[in-house]
Amino acid sequence: MKKIKLVVSDLHLGVGRTLENGQMNSLEEFYYDEKFVEFLHFYTTGKYADYEVELVLNGDIFNFLQVDYRGHYLTVITEAVTLEKVKKIVKGHHLFFQAIRDFVKKEGNVVTYVVGNHDQGMLWPGVRAWLNETLGTTIRFKNIVYYFDGVHIEHGHMHEAANRLNPRKFFLKRNLPEPVLNLPFGSHFFVEYVLQIKQSYPHVDKIRPVDRMMRWAIFNEFWPTVKASLSLLFYFAKAIVTHDPRRNFPFKRILRVALERAIFPDLSEAARRVLLDERVHTV
């Protein structure tokens, strides 16, 4: 039996194009449900009809950070909060998830899920169980890396100071009434700072290069840019002095995040380091 693996990542599914009140959802980033249906159909029919196909969802499939919980965007995220969010996303992308249901009905087809930084909530056992039941399959979850036959697949956030998870402490439990996700600094920063800007400028985090965007903003959006810059300085200052059991950011880590963001790390270097492992030939 021939086999093929399909790897997709960073789809950033939100609650759908429209909100429950009928308004357009400016924070939705995935508009390709029909294309995804065609994609899976193509690789399960025709010349691929006799193939065993593995769909690898390589991180940031769900965009939990941009999905509200009862009107609020949270950084204190329990299993119950994540479960409610994932249900809203599945409801908002019916065609997408129906395509996966149809895909796994074909004998030999499987789904593997590598967790990213925007969908860190997929670490919760209860959320995994619900998604398995909803899709009618047993997804093979990988917390950080999926390795097979010399191929190394990961989302990439573990090579960024801002988004790196603590693999020894995915959840925070000490002095808390129930466990919460141990979010990296980047997730806190995104929810508590970037989202405020995205309400007015939904695509601001997608613009590259950033230095040219900033020059444009200074000349064309002067006062909003000044306000955002001052808010940024205040955010980092507050992060340094805040002591909260729900977050763990020592000064050295925050400094490393700031310096790394200033030079924009090249993940191709991280890929080359992975390839130094003689067992790996493809990243």
C-alpha cells in the first residue's frame, strides 16, 4: 500500500467569518474551508484512491488566542475555557471539520496533531477527547515534535524565546484553585497588547517588514503610533515587576524576548541545528 503525508500548519481557525450577532469577525484568519474540502478530496480520490493518507496538523490550527470566552480574551485558561472555545471554532467551520470526518472514514487514513503556541489548549486531555469523539477518530497528538523515518516535524515556536513552552511544566497548579495553561510570554503579550491594536488594525501582526511598517505609521498614524509605543514600554515595565502565580517571567527571560524580537530570529538556523542530528535528513 502506497502512503502519503499531508502537512499543514498555521491555519489559525477562529469562530468563523461572522459572529453570533451577525457582524463580520475581523479576527478570523481562515477563509478557505471550501478549498480545504477540495484539498482532502483530491488526496483521497483519483490516483490517490488506494493510498494510505496521513494528515499532519502541524500547530496553530486553532487560534485560541483570538477567540473570546464569553466576551473576554483571557490569559488564565483552564480546560473548561479551552473546551468552550474549541466547540465555538468547530461550529464556525462546519465544512472544515466535516471534511476531516469524511477523510478518516477511509480505511488507512489517520490524523496527527502537533501542538503549536496559538493552540496550546490542545494539551488538555479533555479537549483532545472531545475532538476525537467529534471527528470520529483517534488523533495521534504530539506535544512538541513528530519524528518518523528521519523526518523531523515541529511547529517551530520552541526555537523562539517569546513563544517557547516549558516542556516540563505545561500547566500551572501551585496556589491555584485549578490548573491553567502555562502560557509563554508571547501569548500573554499577544492577548494583553497586540489584540488591543488588532481591534482597529486586524492585519497589523501580518505586515512585514516591521521597520517599514513603523516608518509608515509614524508619518500616517502619528498619534496612534505614539500611544501604542508608550503602551508597549509600559507593558514590558509592568511585566518585569508583576509577581503572579499564573505567569512565570523572570527578568532575564523578558530581556531575552525583547532582544530576540529586535533582531527577528531566523528559524532556518534552528532547522540547520536540528539537521546536525545524524538521524534526521529532513526538517
